[in-house]
Amino acid sequence: MTTAHLSDTIIRPISGNYVANRRLKPPKNSIFFINHSRNRSLVYNRTHTTRIRLSLVEQIPPKSSKVDVEQLVNFLYEDLPHLFDDQGIDRTAYDEQLHWVKQTAPYEITTRWTMEMTFSLLPWKPLLVFTGTSVMGINPENGKFCSHVDYWDSLKNNEYFSMEGLVDLIKQLRIYKTPDLETPKYQILKRTATYEVRKYTPFVIVETQSDKLAGSTGFNDVAGYIFGKNSREEKIAMTTPVFTQAFDSEMSKMSIQIVIPSNKDLGSLPNPNKEEVGLRSVEGGFAAVLKFSGKPTDDIVREKEKLLRSSLLFDGLKPKDGCLLARYNDPGRTKSFMMRNEVLIWLEEFSLD
């Protein structure tokens, strides 16, 4: 047993996927609690946060109180995934990632998480994404968790129920038609009311010069490459999205790009037949993404880029020059209100701390 103390260091790194957010059945007194069949004694209070924190987290601990905080941290990593077992919720609908667990006060542990859930009640099955932190209060008398409060990154008002939270949920139910094609792999680390931060793994593109951010100049050349107009006449599977990239703030240099399937690498790909078409590896990294529907025009894309960049600067992030427009749909086959478009800006760095 060790005496609890304030620590700003990460106690244990992430390993694997874990539950980050939960739906528990609320009893009449508005206190969420978990079945005690395995003696967890975890109580969740979302309505009296201030009182709980003052009485259990920020109080001066008695000299005789000893709490093994590291043991509780390990308990969270091992036990959180099994919360669904007691409630009978189908975990296959969820993708949960516990990014880190820290001790943030003498009797407080904070976790940072991402939760993704497919909303299968609607025909288009929208993906709901929530990110945030959960603050777990510890009872100094018995060393057990006594409170749990969630804070969503997308909300300013994190009360038990707020219209802001309802609007945030409804916004994510919008119809977006995403083709059943391979896309670059990424992990959503943070989602605010305006944008989300993703970590992309490296990928390969075929590209050529273009003239407008929302234009199609050069598309036939890069599409021709994957359709067999290359040194081996090899056909390569189509992916999504089609990227158009502006490399500087003046948008003086642009290229249009198609992502190569992940089972290919630069060494195994045939050479382009056209000199103006090239292959390039994108190193990946952190990108801020603003999602929108409708037919993208240059004016709309520039407006979205300015909104995204100003939001990033306001939040203290460091965006790189330039941006990308990601178009996921064939404009000739998709109604404009169902189109999925994204503006991406690469970030200099990003930390979840």
C-alpha cells in the first residue's frame, strides 16, 4: 500500500481498446450505479458533481488514510471493458479506446477516451463519435471509487442533460453516403463541436497537378493510372476519397490525388505512363478535419478552411500551411445533400495531455 499523492505523470500507457463511455440504466434518484455482483462498489453521480468533489476529492486526507492509486488505475484498465457484461449491452456496436489514465488529485483519477458507435436504428447507420475525459473520485476511507463524471470535448455545458448535448448528437445523425471502398486508415483522437483530430497512418498516392481546390483537372490522368494506363497495364482497386491538396496558404500550387490500396507499396507499383503523373508516400500524422455535405465549390471549401484554421488557432493548435479537400462520392451518382466532403489541415504536433 502506498499513500496517494498528486502526480501529473501518466501512470500506465495505453494497450489495446477499452470502454470509454457507457450507457447505464438510471434509477429514480438520478444516480448511475453498476451491479455490485462482483463487489465493484462504483457509484456514478452526474447531478451533484461539485458537492462530491469538495467532500471526497479536494478534502484534506486523514493521516491514517492509505489508498493504492496505482492498483485502482490497473483496475480501471482491466475492468472497464466488462461494464457491458453486467448491463447486457452488445459491445459489438461500440469501438472504445482508453488513451490514458492519470492521477490528477490526491483522491481523483482521470481517464481520456474515444468512443465510436454505429447508430443502427437509422437506415444509413451513421457513426457517432464522442471523445472526452472521465473523472473518478476515490473515497479516502475505503480506497474505492465513489463518483464518476464525464466531460465531452464537443460540449461547453457538461451538465447531466443539456440541449447542447442533444444538438451535438442530432448533428451526427445527418445522412452521409460513404462508398464501400478502402480509405486511408486513421484513429479519431479528439472531436470538438467544429472539428475532429485524426492520426493517419502512412499511405501512398498517385497524383498530378490541378488548378482548383474543388476542381477536377487532372482526375482523368490519375484515374487512368489505376484503371490500367501504367507500365504494366495493371488495374488497381479504386479507393476513396479523392484528395485535392493546396500546398501553401496562397493556394498557388495544387495537386489532385487518388489513394493507393494499403496492400501496395511504392516498390511494387508500376510506373505511370505520363510524365506529369507521379507516385508519392504520405507520411501520415495528425490532421484536423471539418466534415460537411453538399456540392463543394471553391468558395465553400475556402470558407470551411478558414473556419477550421481559426478554430485550431483559437484552441492553441499549430496548423501547417495549405489544406486538403477530401471528396468521397461520385458527383454524378450521389445527391448533393448526401455527399461526404472534408477539409483537412495537417498539424505540426498534437498531444492528448
